[in-house]
Amino acid sequence: MPATCIQVEMSPVPSGFGQVNLTGTAQTWATIEGSMGIPAAASQQMLRALVQVTANAAMVRVDGGAPTTTVGILLPVGFQQIWMASWLRNAQFINQGAGAATLSVQYLQ
């Protein structure tokens, strides 16, 4: 008789939340996370994160490089996506355009 494989999908558990207004200077995730006041334990346990951009567009790079207002991946107003923890930890963000973009992040473990 062949072996049976059962796949179990566990629902992510929220473990920390933060929100920050981005500036016109590229900021590393470590800097942003520090300003959000997310507990270190939540950061260490994060597997994924729900990322949302509101109020203004932002630019991001997830390869560790610094974005500019014209170079990077555009995150338009209303952007919302679940990211792997490694993307977020390597990310750098910058506000794009007039007005401040608000970055909201919900950690998931």
C-alpha cells in the first residue's frame, strides 16, 4: 500500500504591528522597525508579514540596495501583500513623491 502524505497548512498568528511615515531618504528595515517599537521577540519569530502602503506611494528594494524616488519597485497607494520575512529584513524603503507614505506592517508567525 502506498504511503499517504498529508499537508497541513497552519494559519499565521499575528505577533506584532507597527506603522511609520516614510521620508525622502532611504531607510533600512532595521531603522524602520526600531522606530515602530515592535518587540524583539515578535521580530525574531516573524515568518511572514502583511505589508500595506497608504497616503502616498513608496519605493522599495529587497536586495539590500537603497531605492531612490525613481529607482526601485513602486508600491502604490493601497498596496497590500504578504511578504516573506527575508524580503522585509533586506528591504529599504523611501517615500515617493509629495506627501508622506505610511507603511503599516503586521508580523505573522
